[in-house]
Amino acid sequence: MSRKPDWNEARRKALQALTDMSDEEDAAITADANADPDNPPADDLLARRGRGRPRLDHPKQRIQLRVDEEVLQRFKAGGPGWQTRMNSALRKAAGLE
């Protein structure tokens, strides 16, 4: 019968091992990790990764809009990007382009 892992206990042990580590041990482990190009430290990987989309100067607003079925089908028939095309058509109709 397999036993479920106790994540709280594993976390406690990992944090204790980190607390018990000397500065020399930490420096040695860090030096080894930095010397291995196939296994960079995780903090370097996380620093390079962004979180979600970048913030826009003028973000779009979510609305509910009711349009005729034929209008919707015409835009969707053009494939992906139909919402962007519809937005462009509305901008043009509003005199913004």
C-alpha cells in the first residue's frame, strides 16, 4: 500500500536543512550550480520569466455587445483575430482611424 507524501513534513525538513547549512556549504553548492550550464539555478530561470502579459498603456475594456448573427459570422469567417478585426472596424466607424 503506498503512503501519501506528507508535504508539510517535507517542507519542514527542507527549511531546517537550509537553516542548518553553513555559509561555506551554501557557497560551494552555489558555485557548483553556476558552473553547470545544463542546470542553472532556479532563481535565474524565474528572474528571466515574466508574469503574464505586459501592462498596456491603453488596456481594452471587456463589454457585452449584441450584434446580428450575420455580422458575427462574417468576422469569424476570417479566422483567428476576428475580435481585433471587429475592433478595427468599430474604430474606423467611430472616426478614430
